[in-house]
Amino acid sequence: MTQRSLDRQIWSLAGPAVLTLASEPLYLLADTAIVGRISTEALGGLAVATAVLLFASGMLIFLTFGTAATVARLLGADEPAEAAEQSVQGLWLGLGLGVVVAIGLAVSADWLLGWFGATPEVLDEASTYLRVSLWGMPAVTVAMAGTGALRGHLDTRTPLAVAVGTNTLNVALTITFVLVLGAGIGGAALGTVIAKVVAAVAYGWIVLRLVRRQSVPLRPDPSRIRSLAVVGRDLFIRTVALRASLTITVALASRKGTVALAAFQVAFQWWASLAYVLDALEAAAQSLVARALGARDAAAARLTAGRIIRWAVGSGVLLGGLTAALAPWIARIFTDDEAVLALLVASLAWVGLSQPINGVAFALDGILVGAGDQGFLAVAMVASTVVMGLGAFTVAPAGVPLWGLWLLLAAFMASRVGLLGLRYRSGRWMHMGSGADADPVG
């Protein structure tokens, strides 16, 4: 395999995935821009409610990561029928977990929102957005599992088509409900729910059509669902720790006042948008590394991992430089409030500086997910969450400026790079074969 052919293979997956993942935060940015025209309190409410929703859906990202890695390994090991079975059962697991999470959030909504310590006006807006959004949670998790199944089949173009179509629908509905009909923040949430349901139906139909050629049963299989849940267990722990760390930052920002929270919300959404773009390389790493190790090709796995890390560094430098340079113009898109603008421009500069670190962290994460090294990922993320928790005591006082919070977030990501980098250099991350208990190498 030449370097050029490997790069083509990486970007044949990462290229469509960039657009797919970028379309997701673009609708969040559009929601932020539209809700920002309602009021500063509505923007703060969106920040709080979004933090809860992202935490909940983020906990279940193993539906994408675990399904993609499992299916890719099975295809690399020349077991297409079993790969098809796992794809179908991933959809059933996603549906069940989505229903459970929606019910849990509905019961605990008041307590969760109150934990952020925002003003009553902000909490009222957050409660409206959250309670409407919960109706779409099962659709979100089904779409996550469907995305993973397609990635495992090395198909990132179909998710691109679904994401662009449904997110465009989302923006159109949000504009209609909020700006035309005056439905407020609840209208923004309703537009998202409708779009997510359309996406889930599309993914279900596409995956079932894909696996039909293997003549696998479509009914739920408890044993296979349990196996997927076991694969996702460590990824679940890893993701809960990650989302807890990011949620801590929102809680800290909310305690610095409504203006600081509004500025943080916009800048954090930009940070998340860039993370989605860099995640395209993580997605490529998961599928390509998993398929190489499933085929017991350690050399291809090492070569692929090395190239993805290099691309991640370069992409982080480019995206970060553009963000820092364009910060004053980016800020004007989201708000006209001069107090918010001043904090937002400074926050965006910090976002730009942190991107090279983020790129490497995401690349290493994808490599280890594809390698089936989920146990180490869980331990490493918990350790990084401890870093975040200890640092929170330093930046929590009201007198600490908002840039202290961005410095803490950068330190959190740097700790991830350090821990995952040590694991990568050790070579103990490589497990050969089609299963999570495959033979270790190195």
C-alpha cells in the first residue's frame, strides 16, 4: 500500500464524513443564531438544555462507534452475514435505549436543569426546549446505530445524503416555527424533532435494504443485542466521562452570569462544530483500523494510524488558524449584544488555539476504538475527567475570567493526548481478529 493510495482510502471515507459531521453542528449553529434573535435568556436556555441533550445522546455514541468497529472487523474477517446481523441488532438496541433515555430525562428534567444554577428566566426557556426535544430521542439513537452500520460497511456517502437532507429540513422548520410563526424556543425544538424522526426512518430503511442480500432475520435477537451492549460498555463509560467533563464547563459558565453563558454557548458550539469536522478522521480511523486488524494485517493498521494522526495535526492547525483570524466576523453572526461580543471574540481565539490538540486527541481516540481497546479508553477518559474536576475548583469563583474556563478545557484535551499517546506508542492497542477478545499484538 503506497502513501498516496492510503491517503485516497482515508479521504474517501473522511471526505464525506467531514460534510456529514459538519452538517450536524451547522444546524446547531443555525438554531443558536435563530434563538439568539429571540432573547439573551433564550440563548442561555438553549445552552443549558443542549448541554443535557448532548450529554444524554453522547452517552450512547457507542451505538455509532461500537457498531462501526464491530461490523468493520467482521467484514475484514470475511464474515458478511454476521456483520449484517450486527447491523440490524444495532438498530433495535438504539431504539430501546432511546426510549429509556427519553423517559429518564422526562422524569429528572427539573433536577438536571436546576443543577446548572442559571436564572429562573433561563431555566424556563431551557425546560421548554428540553421537554419538546425528548420526543425525538429514540429517533436520534436509531440514526446513531444506522450511521455506525454504514460506516462499518465503509459507506460514508449515504450518511452524508441523509444528514444534509434532514438538517436542511431542520433549519427550514426552525425558521418557519420561530421567525415566521413566533413559536419561540419550543418551535426550534419541534423543528429538530421532526427532522430527527425523518432521519431515523431513512437510516432504518437503508440499513435493512443493505442487509437483505444476506437473508438475515429482522426481528430482535436478545443474544446479539447483549453482545453489542457488552462491546459498548467501556465506550459508554468513556463517553459518560467525556460528556460529564464538557457539561461541567457549561455549569461553570452559567455561574459567571447570563452574558458569559451566552458568549460561552456560541463559542462552545463553534468548538463542537470543529470537533465534528475533525471527527471525520476519527470515523475513518475506526473503520479502516478495525478492518485491517480484523484481517490480521498489523502493518496496514500501523500505517493507517500514522497517516491519520498526521492529517489530524494539519487539519487542526488549519481550522484553528481560520477561527482565530476570523473571530470578530464570526461573533457578529450570532449576536449584536456588545457585552456578549467582547467575550465571544476572546473565546473564539481560545477555540482556535486548541484545535491542533483536539485533532490529535480525536485521531487517537478513533484508532483505539477501531482496535477494540475500549477498556483503556474508559480508564483514560475517567483520568482526564479527574483533571477537569480538579481544575473546576480553580476557575469556579466568579472573579475568574471566562478565559480561565477555556484554559481548563484545553488542559483537559491535552491530558487526553498524553494518555492516549502513551498507549499508542506502546503498541499494546492492537488486537488481531474479528472479536473484542482478539489476540493482542505488541
